[in-house]
Amino acid sequence: MTEMKRRFRKITLALFAVAVVAVNAASTPAQCAMCKAVVEGSPDSAVNGINLAVVVLLLPPVAIFAGVFVFIFKHRNAPN
């Protein structure tokens, strides 16, 4: 594969990823309607607990993504 084809492939993949995110972004607020309804009627301590739960649930995917990214970054110039 030539360098030009690789660049074109990377740009195409990036544009596809942006398009997928843009299409799914419109439906994102609808997924949290129940959570929002529960939080609005809760005391402040419950709101703090839900915020902490969101952070705790967010940590594993972020850690996995960061680990994969670091692995790829470290081995980007490795021989075949």
C-alpha cells in the first residue's frame, strides 16, 4: 500500500467515526430521562451519590481505552 492510500484510509476512517458519533449524539439525552427524573426529586445527598456512581462507572472504560492507546502508541514503530 502506498503512503497516499494509507492516508486516505485513515482520513476515511476518521470521518466515518465522526459521522457515527454525530448520528448517535442526537439520541443521547433521551437515554437519561429516567435518571434525570429521579435526580430532580431527590435530596442533595442522593444527587451526590448518583454523581459519584457515574464517575465510578466511567473509570473502567476510560482506563481500558487509555491502556489500549498507550499500548498502540508504544508499539507503533515495532517491526512486523
